[in-house]
Amino acid sequence: DYLSKASLDAPLLERSIRYARERALNLEAVRESEERYSLAARGANDGLWDWDLRRDEVYFSPRWKSMLGFGEAEISDRPEEWLGRVHPEDLERLRTDIAAHVQGLTLHFENEHRLMHRDGSFRWMLTRGLAVRGHDGKAYRLAGSQTDTTGRKVYDGLTGLPNRMLFLDRLASSLARAKRHPEALFAVLFLDLDRFKIVNDSLGHALGDQLLIEVARRLEGCIRLGDTVARMGGDEFAILLDEVRDINDASRVAERIHETVSTPCALDGREVFASASIGIALSATGYDSPERVLQDADTAMYRAKSVGKARTEVFDEAMRERALVRLRTESELRRAVEREQIELLYQPI
């Protein structure tokens, strides 16, 4: 009936034909776009996910599912398919990071956590995402990718801080920049908790781990955006301060760390006190490798421990010489004991 009326009205018929053509072209464009997305999702090395926050449904790409050992039909669109497989120690931090981004507190979402594979093992996954917001600024969709980082793990499993590998990588970048621009100074702080073994032995390793997590959070609060704090292992941490003017900048950060670490921690109903010994190495000393910078900061830290703990020492060449003498003496004494070359001489009173 519409077309018969349009046949009597040439302009109306022309508009109708043009509208039909445009609609067909739009449908074809949509089809091609969906096909491109489908091909990209299937061919991507990373897993893709798309969370409809209003309906609380998540699309998981075939690659996302296969990264965990599942086929396409074996995982539903429920968020629990993801969150329910997260390691218990990582779940709270993941939920916090998601909520922070959805609420607009962070520019993007990024979190590294462990996911349970079909075989029962845990795989480290780096997940990144971005929220889509309406005119009112409220997020209604969250989409992103998942990368398997198990083989190149760069974050500490307990604290979530960068580990030694990532710290040395960032330190190498700072060193390369300092070589190009000698005025661009940086400093490395090496920190060790004093008497941490007593906490582990008296309160147990679980509370010891809680203390390490708390110290990690406090250290993060002592640095600027762009600086790096890492856990080197055990109760040792390292901090990379980029763009410092002189040793005083690094010393002020060390003072701030002493103050915040010494504040009592409430752990499982107990008040636990901690302190730290800190060594500082400044790039102005001149270095060829990131390992050497870290070694000198470590040497300064041991000097701080040997002269009273809970203090800061700045590396100098005399420390390196003392460290070499100490190492040489220890080696000679070990060989002497093995070869029974120790002779005792004494004079009775």
C-alpha cells in the first residue's frame, strides 16, 4: 500500500528507494564489522572479554577459554566463570581494581592475578580493560584483554609489587637515560626489615606474610608516580627514584620510609612493630650495569645494619673496599678451617 502511494508521488518514491539502499549498505557494514571482530577475536593471541554491566553477562572469546583449557561451549557468560577461578589471595585486589575503574577512580583497569586452569594448576594472567560510560558518566560496559604472563612473571605473588626481574629492567632504562643525559640523576634504595625472622619465628609465617604485604603498601605510599618499589625476595625491597636532584632527595624519601614503617601494624589482633635498614646508591657515582647499582645499594644497606639498624647509609667507594676485604677474609678463613690451618696461641692470666 505504501509503495502504491509512493508510485503516485515521484519524490516520495525516490526517497524510499534511497532509504532502502542506505539501510542495505548500513546492514552490510554492520555485517562486515561483526565479521572482522569475530576474526580478530579468534586470531588474537590474547583472550578477549566484554562485560555487560547492566545485564551482568560477560562474553569470553574462544582464545580466553582455551587459555584455561576449555572449549567454546564449556564456559558460560556468567562473571563467576572468571572471578570464581581467581586465586583466593588475588581476588580481593582484583575486585578492588575493577570497582575503582568502574567508579571512575582510575583511567584504566589493569591487574595481574592467578587463574585456575582446567588441570588444577594456576596460571598468571595480566588483565587490562576500559569502561564505556553513558552521558551520565556511569559505566555500563567493561571490555578488555587477558595475557598469559606465567612464563615471564614480573610481579611478586605475595605483595603484587614488581619483582627483581622487572625492577632490573626499569633500572636498566634509567641507566640508559642517565648515560644520554648525565644531568638526569636517579637513586636506588635497598631496604631490609630488621629482625623480621623474629616475627616469623614467634608469630608464624602467615602473620609474617601479612606484615610484608602491609610494608609493601606503605612503601608504595612513600614514592611518587613514576617511581618503582619492588620486592626482591624475603624481607628485602628496592626502590627506584627517577629524576632526583641530589642525594638529599633520596635521603628525604628514606626518612619518610623510616617514619611510615616504624608505625605499629595491627595484625590479627596483635600490634607488631617493624623497622628497616636502608642503603642508597646514587647514579652520579657512575655505573655500567643495573646489577652493580643494586649491589652497591645492598652494600650500603648492610653497612646500616652493622652500625645499629633502623638507619640509612649512602654508598661510597670505601664501603666497596670493606666489602671486598670482608669477602676475601671469609673465604680465606673457610679454606683455613677446611685445611686445618688454624693455630691457637694464647697467654693465660
